[in-house]
Amino acid sequence: MTSRAPVRASHRPWRRIAGSVLPAAATLGFVVYLGQAAGPTLALRHVYANVTVWVLHLFGASVSVRGTDIASSSFSISVITACTGLFVTGLFLVAVAAFPASWRARLLGAAIGIVGLFALNVVRLASLFYIGTHWPNLLDIAHQLVWQSIVIVAAVALWLLWAGRVTTGRARS
């Protein structure tokens, strides 16, 4: 009679798959819900408008905020849901949730991504306001081509850096 060695967790691929797919699916569902829910998205739009006005004030701009609108005497923008970075941040979070890492590493990656992409998006909104005020003919190019590309590349780069650190940390252990 031969004895069988116990099956190690690494030999149970369904556990690894479930440990990645289920958190990613839950995160995706939550992001889709947020994108459709009026209350949370309106609150997020208000936060972005107020923080962007605060940043513009730091640079001497004479601007005000009314709801989700940022205005000066010569130009205004409205922060809509698509301006919040919710979807790019959501995709970043889905990628973090799907990556085979510890829950601690995933939570740290999510926090870093949320804060980093939020800050980048505030810079984006402030620069678009500045461009719209001083070079309105360049606003569409800056908004549609330049900044959308920068935000997407930044999200991918941030995820790659995080995943590389997590993988390197695992290799040392």
C-alpha cells in the first residue's frame, strides 16, 4: 500500500482562480454600481470640484465652485461623472483585486492607486481649466487626447510598479 502525499494549496488551481476572479468580479460590480448610483457619483463630483478649486486658488486663480461647476469670470467647466476618473480607477482596482497577492498587498495597492489617480485627476482638471482659460482652442485636444492618454498610461504604470513590487517581495520570501 502506498501513501499519498497531501495535496498542497498550490496544487489546487481552482483556489487560486477563485482567489483572483471573485475579488475582481466583486470590485467590478461595485464600480459599475458606483457609476450608476446618483448619490455617490454626485458626491465624488463635488469633491473633485472643490479640491480642484482649492488647487487653483493655490496658484492664484480667481475661481469659484457652485455645485460641480468651476468658474472664473471668463471660463467655466462642469465636473461630470466621466471627469472623476472613476472608471480608470475602477479598472485599476479590478486589476489589483485579480492579482495573486496577499490581501494586505492588495489593500495597499488599492489605497496607493486611489490616492495617486485622484491626485493626478485633480492636476488634470486644474490644467484643463487653465488651458480652457488661456488657450480655449487647445482644450479639446488636451481633454480628449492628451489627458485621457496620460491617465490611462499612469494607471497601467502604477499597476505594473505595484505588481512588480509585490512579485519581487514574494520572490524574496
